[in-house]
Amino acid sequence: METKGYTQDGTVDLRGRPVLVSKTGKWKACAFLVGYEAFERMAFYGIASNLVNYLTTQLHEDTVSSVRHVNSWSGSVWITPILGAHIADTYLGRFWTFTVSSLIYVMGMIMLTTAVSLKSLKPTCTNGVCNKASTLQIAFFYTSLYTIAIGAGGTKPNISTFGADQFDDFNPHEKELKVSFFNWWMFSSFLGALFATLGLVYIQENLGWGLGYGIPTVGLLFSLFVFYLGTPIYRHKVRKSKSPARDLIQVPITAFKNRKLQLPNNPSQLHEHESQHYINSGKRKVHYTPIFRFLDKAAVKDGNSGMPPCTVTQVEGTKLVLGMLLIWLVTLIPSTIWAQINTLFVKQGTTLDRSLGSSFQIPAASLGSFVTLSMLLSVPMYDRYFVPFMRRKTGNPRGITLLQRLGIGFVIQVIAIAIAYAVEVRRMHVIRMHQIVGPKEIVPMNIFWLLPQFVLLGIADVFNAIGLLEFFYDQSPEDMQSLGTTFFTSGIGVGNFLNSFLVTMVDKITGRGENKSWIGDNLNDSHLDYYYGFLLVMSALNLGAFLWASSKYVYKRETKEVNGGCIEMESNALEISPLGLQV
């Protein structure tokens, strides 16, 4: 195949024919994809960045309810990709799952634009007194939001993995290009988020919510048109298993039934297919690792489970998922911290002096643009300067290991929440000095005091968000890479739900009796500093848990069997890095 100029990883075109290296894939194919990602992120952040303000000012919800609803919707957007990834890996493939889901996404955006534009779908106000939203108005608005969440379920896990599929892992040049792919993929995502937090938020608050939601809707339609123009040069991975997630059930069951058997002293005595099987099927063979050894009993050749033994490759695929689950668990608290950007950080900003000059007021949600700006500045610096410098020092193609990258991001995030706590302590001090008690009284403290926490969270995201996306794609079993990517999205989703749960419980517990709630409707008479202190303690403890989980993780090693030998995937799985985190 290689001598004829075809890809070595078995990718095909939309009709199932082998594709030429020179005419397909790589960055020329990804150029058609990044436009969609930018416009989709513009749509998502155009909603998420200012949704808490829309709910409180237009639908007249209280602070805790609005924060809870924002987190629930954001959580759903990031959780539904589990279903979308399963459909892609098992039934439709990435391209067709994305196609159907993107239409649902656009339909949701059209419905949402309608909901905020038509007077009959919004509460009415008379002489400054506003009615509460009717059941019909609330139902239509939230139906629109959750239609978007369903659409995102099929687009989010498949568009980034489809982009990564455009690079052949067995071609050294393309593998080197792929090292930078996730950095620049997220860069396009950050561009969309920047326009949303700078431009769309201002348009929503000053020119109208309908226009603010209509612009990304049109942009999304345009980006889909551009996406389909690239169809002739896209590469598609062939699904090699009818139900790739089946092994996650079969391996533990077989291991449990064989639990009384002794493992052989030599792992080579465990069941594995002959090389010819992998040559014929095109699948990759995964090498044995000495972790989660209780699962190895599923591959004992003379088992008594009444089922055929699993192969070492099947067992190792299940081990990979368990290892990723350990890392996933320690991403939940960082995702909870990230959820503050579009909720409490925004409400905190509305209490501060937002004047810029004599007549212009900065929308509080626009501070989120500094998260994006710091990302946009940091990604090129990371990719063009930091990676080559560290590559010379460590010999690692990525400069530093994936888990080191995550660890650095988590440390920066702890510093950011520590600064947020310190700034809130300062805000409460100013409130006491000026005896401010009213919920709409402006605290004589400039909103740019909040800037450091936004900037640091943006820099942290360059390390942990991009690192997590690459980590879960890279470490997933071959046939479950869409599903593997949902470890990244679901972590963010669960983090949002966790934040919603924490906000609700903290409000109920601290607001009992005559006590002031830490997170009341009146943030000038609450104790948001206590809540930030609570998050700081949780973040520090979680960092320790991450260091432990990373020390236990072993990366996959796999080979592709070919006639005349095998090609081993580049891996430094068992090396120990200078920071004590494995590669």
C-alpha cells in the first residue's frame, strides 16, 4: 500500500475506497474543519457567557436558580457527547453522526433566536414592573437550549477526532504534524470564543438579544457549507468492530468468572491472536502492561467461564479505559473551577465599577474575553517556543509529557482561584468601608481587579484543556476514539453539574435560619469569599490526588502488524519524567 502512495493507517474516502497520501488529509483537509469549530464555539460561548444575565434580567430568575440552570445546560452540552460518540463508533461513523447532529444544533439556534426576538415569547414589563415568564415562554426557551445540547452531543466528540483522523499515525511526517494539531484546533476554538465574549455579549446587551443570537446562527450555517466543500479530500477511519464498547463488559465478566484461576508466570502465555489475524483485520495489537492484573484472568487460555478467552489486546483496551477513568476523576474539580467563569465571576463583576470613560460600561461577561485572549497568545508561544525548547531538553516529541502538561495547568488553576479568593476578600473589605448593603449598589472598586483570575485561567486552559483532549484521544482504544474523547467533554459536563450541586447545597446550608447565605441574591451582603476559599481547599486537595493518579498511569503501546514485520507506535509509556509524572 505504501509504495502506491496510499495511507498506511487504512483510512478511506466517503465511498470506502483507499485514499492517496498526496491528495487527502493533513492540514489542507483540516482547513475546512476549523471554520466550523470557530463558529460553533462562537455560538456556544455567545450563549453561555451571558446566559446567567439573560435569565436574571429577562426571565427574572433569582441568582441561585440562574446559576443552577446555566450549569445544568452547560453540563448537558458536555455530557450528551457520550451518546453521540457511541453512535459514531458503533453505527454511523464520525462524518454522518456529525452531519445529522449539526442540523439539530442549527435548528436549536434558530429556535433560541426566535425565543429572544419575539415579544410573545418574552415576559412583559409595565412601568418598570416585570411579569414572571409564563410556562409557555419558559418551556420554549429551555426546549431551544436543550435542542442545542442534543446537537452538540453529536458534533463535539466527532469533529475534533475527525480532524485528528486526517493525520496518518504511521507516517512520521504526518505524526509530527499531528503533535501540533490539537494546539491549533483549540486556537480556532478560542477565536470563536473571543468574538463571542467581546462582540456578541456587547451586541446582546446594547443592540438586542435577537441580533446577538442571530449572528452566530448565520455563521454556523456558513461554516457547515464550507465544511462540506472539503468532502472530497477527507479521510475516514474504517470501523473494525461492530460494537467496540462490548469489550468493556466482556473482559470484567470473563475475569470475574476466572477469578479462582492462577495467572501464568509469563504474560506471553495469555491468549492472543496470531500476527496474521491483525494483518488481515488491519487492527492494532496492544502490548501487555502489568497494571489492573485482576483483568488478566480474562485472557487465561484454559478458563472455566464457559466463554472463549479474551485476547491480551481486548484486556489492555479495558485497562486503558480504567486508567483514563482515574485521570478523568481528578479533572472534575478543575472543571468546577472553570464553571465559575460564566456564572459567579460574571455576577461578581456586575457589582463592581465597570465604567470605561464617561459613557461606556464594560459588560461583566466580556471579562471572559481575557480568558480567550490569554489562550490565543499562549497557544502560539507554547507550540512555537516552549515545545521546541523543552524537546531539546527532554527528547520528548511533545516537549513535556501529557501528564506534566496537565499538572502544570492544574497548578496555575489553583493559583487563579487563590487570587479570586483574595480579590473577593478585598471587595468585601471595600463594601464594609463604604457601608454598602443594597443589591444594586456599585462597589467603588474597578472591575479590572478580576482580570488576573481570568487571565490565569486562560493560561491554565492551554495546558489542561488541550492536554486533556489530546490525552484522551491518544490513549483511547483504537475503535473507541470518539468515545474516548468524551472523557474530556463529560469531565467538563460533570464539573458543571457538580458546581450546580455545590452552589445549591452551600446556599441551603449556609442560609439556614437567620444566617446569611454565602451565595445570596445580594452579593454585596453575602460571603462569596468563603465559597472561593472552599473551592481553593478542594483544588489543592485535588492536585494531590492528580499527582497520585498520574504516578499509577501506564501509557498504551501498540503495533500494527504488516506483511514482513510490524510497525510500532511511538510510545515512551514506561519512562519516568523529571517531574515524577509518567509520559
